[in-house]
Amino acid sequence: MLALLAAVGALVVALLLWRSFAGQRVGVTSPPRRAPIAPDDDPDFLRQLSEQQRKRRDEDS
């Protein structure tokens, strides 16, 4: 029984090492990753923020 558990454990460790250190898989394409955009770099966020500020100024006037 102990030998079976050791074999399963060794297979799990081998699988994890293989998955972490394996090179790029051939024939499998993945979509390119986009870097996250910070709010102050996002043009849509800045536009929306500008519109909100303009509305507040118009309401206060």
C-alpha cells in the first residue's frame, strides 16, 4: 500500500514539474495576453471622469 502511495505521489510531482518547466506546446495557439490598463491610463475611464466633472460643474452653476 505504501508503494502505491509513493508511486502516485511521484507521478503527481513529475506531472507538476513537467507542466511548470515544459516549453511552448506545438500546434496549440493561445490568444495574446493584454496587459492590464491602470485607470489613469484608460482613455474611456478618463473620458467618463471628465464628463462627470463637467456635469457636477454644470449642476453647481
